[in-house]
Amino acid sequence: MNILLTGSTGFLGFRTLENLVKMPGVKKVVATGRTLIKSRTIISPKVKYILGDLTDLDFVDSLFEDIDIVINTASLSSPWGEKQLFIRSNVITQKNILKSAEKHKIDRFIYISTPSLYYNGEDRIMVKESDPLPENFVNSYSRTKRQAEVLLEKSNLNYIIIRPRAIIGRGDSVIMPRLIKTHSLGRLKIIGKGNNIVDLTSVENVVHSIILSIKANKEALNNIYNITDDCPVSLWECINIVLKGIGMKHVQKKINFKIAFFVAILFEFFSKYITKKEPSLTCYSVGILSKSFTLDITKAKNLLNYSPVVTTKESINEFINWYNDES
């Protein structure tokens, strides 16, 4: 089979490509992204890198020669940013890829979405894919990712949508690095009581779910799946394990949730109307760091035959070792 992998130069895309080239049934992977760096380059006769802009329909269409399956991991993932930038990165690109995929009659479209769609500012425990989504999404990222899901659902393609919760592991450039940076500036505090329980997901488990989606039977198609490590953990305990592992002090100071939320409102106001830069604290990040958030993955277990291949502890250790090697 021949696969088109978007976002191949990113965290998840690179880790996915590492595994695709090991699959005997994969003959070719067209790997696309914006910028290729040495540490995220796979040298293999199966891999053909074609770099470009997915908002360019002509460029997108040029990628589809003899493609059977599309895996779209590309997106702008951030709690803050200009609305139009998210639309371009997450919606326009999806429209272009879908248009070419339909034109070339590809067999299957696998899309990596996000469970931030479920976020409503409250504790959420064992959320199912069928649970109602909030009337108003928390930010432009969540809103545009849902728009991209709907575009795929309305297409004439066979699809699988994956919603992995908080991806961690070697190569993470989003979750842990943001927390480490904030802590290095002396700004990271435990929000609320610090006893919130969350699901995390090893990048290797997300890749495993993608591989299972490639092999999935007809019954599993045209569905949305939550993916996690299936073992909820204490968020702040995990954060402190990472900090200790890279030689930094534990987070001990706490801040009341209401105070943190009010400060985030002020920061967002100044960012939106004065500085035009991403605030160091957002209402979404306050909620994510203080609320419990776990997902029900029964559907993935039953239809995709999914079960984690590595543990959260192993993923954290993998990140620590990689981060220390890179520093």
C-alpha cells in the first residue's frame, strides 16, 4: 500500500513515519510537511519527502499519485492564536486534502483530532465519543478541529478519526516543554488542590492506534475513537517526576483556582488588545492544569482492538531521557 502522511516533520508525524517504514505491507510513504530537520528525518527507500503548503490546492493534488491511504496529522496546535490562522491551518488544509482524496478515490482517510473538543471548564470523567459536545468550544484550536472532523464526516470517504488525550514521549515539543519553560521562569504553580486526575497518552500508543486504523475492518470504519494510556494518573505528580528527571525543583507553590482564572482573564485581555502575543496563562490552561479529565476508550478496544503497548511511566521516562540528551 502507498500512504500519504501529512505533518510528517512534526512530533506525532515523525513518530508515525518511524513505524510505517517497518510495516511489510507499506511500499511507499509520501511524507509532507513545512520544514525538515535532521533529527526528524527518516532515511528509507520507502520514504519520499515532498515539502510544501497544504493550503495550496495544486500542491496538495500533486501528492496523490498512487496513494491508497491518507493519514492527516498536520494541524496548528496551540491554546492561543489568530482565528484566521487556525482556519487556514486546520480547516482549509483539510478541505484541500479531502478534495484531492475524493478526486483520486483513496481507500481510507485517518484524521488525528483532539479531545479538547470535550472541554467545558469542569471536571470530566470517562468521557465517551458519543457524549454531547459543548455549545461553545474553548478556543479556535478546538473549534477548527471539530470543523475539520465534520468535513471528513460529510465526505464520501471511508474514515477513522482519532482523539488522543495529551500526547507525551520522545520528541514532545508541546506539552512538557511548555511546562518546563514556564517553570524555568518561576511562573509554574499548582492550580487548586493539585489532586486532579487525568489521562495521558504515549505517542507510541497513538501511533499504534493509527496502525490499527490502517488495518481496521469495515465495521470499525467511519467512527471516532478516544485514545489514552488507559491508566489515569495524578497530573501534578507526573509533572514533578519530569521536573526531577531533568534536574529541576518540584513545583510546590499553589494558587487558588479562582485567582488563577481571574489572572488568566486579565492576561488574555492584554494579549488580545495590547501586546498581540500569546499570554503566559490562558483560561484554558488554568482549566487543563486544575481539572480532572479522563476518557472512555471502550469503543477503541472493541472496534479497533486497541490496547496500550507502553505505559505512561515508560513514556515519561522516554521523554526525560530524550530531553536530557538534547539539552
